[in-house]
Amino acid sequence: MKNIRLDRRSLLASTAALAAPLLVPGLTRAQTAAPAERRFEPQVGGWRTFEVTTTVQIADVQGATQLWLPVPDIESDYQRSVDNSWTGNARTIGLTRDPKHGVRMLHAAFAPETTQPTVTLTSTLRTRNRAVDWNGRGTVAEDPAVLKANLQPTELKPLDGIVRKTALEATRGAKTDLDKVRALYGWVVAHAYREPKTRGCGTGDIKTMLETGNLGGKCADLNAVFVGLCRAVGVPARDVYGLRLVPSAFGYKELSGNPANLKGAQHCRAEVHLAGLGWVAMDPADVLKVMRQETPDWIKDPAHPVVAPVMKGLFGGWEGNWVGWNTVNDLVLPGSADTGTKSFLMYPNGENASGRFDELAPDTFKYVISARELTT
């Protein structure tokens, strides 16, 4: 599909507005009060508690079966893990870690004679909204090793060649890291687009996307472009892989999860690290999702009243109706017969004697995910 580009006027309006946090991108103060304006203003507030349940049942048994399920492995000022518990008929089952990066997951191994391998994982966690205080800069400590790790290339996010060239062109004239991030956020929204036909959340192969000029994809593609471009100009950045849990408090259907059935609710977000602010929430992919799918017509202008609040709100914030699993790329599934790396762990994974299951086909590789909010 041909790459979609916005006109220069729309791009300049939307990008400039990110520098003015009191205004919705591309609109005047008078226009922001218009009746057609939608609201999207996540603010840091109270914690919410969720119970997320994943059930996997394998009907096509071919030799020994193994399963790897993501669990919440992020402890932060927006998410806290409470507990993980599981049931099933596995020969061995328990929490383990990827040997390369240490990301936590549930690993279950079944005996070859097990007729229907089954496991149910229940994870309890607390989440809350994020919203950066741009005027609240202070001393924010972060392990230098973590920052260094989030400036490195990955298998699908090289930082040289066309990635570096694109990042430099997009940030020409930017003086600070915040200026660079603002420019790259606007660049992704202006040059990339949501492609609903992409399988799953995409692969995040940003070199191919940039070389072909086909910047269509889903969240793991679109936010990967943003993260890779940030790293290429020296700004620590990372993808955050997770799952939408419940509807948006602001009525956006495309920013919501159906807690009774979370099939296809996986969603990757992004963070950048800025001096004095720490890790800051970002999500240009969801801006593009709203542009493409929130209304019957594909919205091409980020200053549109349906899109503008989302573009503003996701530059520095996001809703706590989502769980983050981890932030790791190029991980290894412990005990797997396939010794290659995985780009990310956002879906249930499994294998048997026939090979690796297709985690993007939950109707074939049978798994069901649901969530419920707990009152405390």
C-alpha cells in the first residue's frame, strides 16, 4: 500500500502544538471548546486492581508440549504486581526468566502422554494513569546500564543506515532531547499509518519499513519506528509490550479492551527517558489507530477534533486500563527446542514436536484471555 503523507500545513500545526501543553494540537483556544471536540486527558490518580486470566488448551497433541505465558514484569510508578497463580496438568510449571535478559514468564512443560495439555494463569496487578508534569523537572535516578541498554540496536531495530539517516533528517534543528522526541513523535504520526490487515501487532522490522517506504502496520511496528528513531539520535527509548484490559474512560472504542474476551487486545506502547523527568509515556501508534479506525472515515489530519486530544494526551501520558508485561526485545524462551530469539513476548507462546505454535492464531492455538476489575 502506498505510504500516506500529510500535507505540510497539517504536520506543522500538529507538531508545533506539542510544544504548547495547554492547547490541543492544531486548534485554537476557541476551537477546543467546540461541541465536536472529544476529551482525552489521563491524569495521575488512584490505583485500580485487575485480575487477568489466561487459559490455554492444546487439542492437537504431538509429543511433549511446552507453553510460555507473559506475566506482569514491570514495577513502576504506574504499575505494581500483586500475585501470579496457576493451575493445570503440566508435569512441571512455574515462573522462570529468559536467560538473555531476565524477563519473567510462566513456563509449563507437559508429558508426551498428556491428552489435552491445559494451564490457567491468573495475574493480579495494580495500575494507574500516567501524565508527565512538564514543569516538574528534578533529579530522577536511573541505572546507567538500563539507559545504555535502551540506546542499543536490536535484531529488527538497527540504528545505522536508513534508520540513522531518517532520524537525523526528522530532528534537524532540534536542540534538546525533548525537541528530538517531539519531532519524531510528529514525524511518525505524519508519515506512518495504521494498517488493519497486519497480522497481530506486527513484527517491528523498522529497517524494511523505512527502506520500502511502506510505513503501514500496527503498534509493534509503529512504536518500534518511533523507538528506533529516538535511539538513533541518542535518546533512550523502549517498547512496552502489554494488553488492554477494560474500556477507555474517555469513550474511545479503539483505545478500549473488552474484559470478557481480550482476544486481539495485545498492545505495545513506548517510553522515552528525559533528563529530570525519567521515563515518559508515549504512544504514536494509538494516535494512528484513532485516525484510521475510530470513525467510519479514515481521518488524515491529526488536528481533527477526534484525534487532537489523543495526540496531545499520548505525548507524555496514557490510561491505566492496560497492563504492561515487559520491555524486552530479542529474548530466548527457556527450554525451547527453537534456540532462536523472539522479537518480543506479548502473546502466549507454545510448541510441541511439530514446532512452534502460531501465537497470532488464538482460534488454532487455543487460548482465552479475560480480565476483571477488583474492588478493594
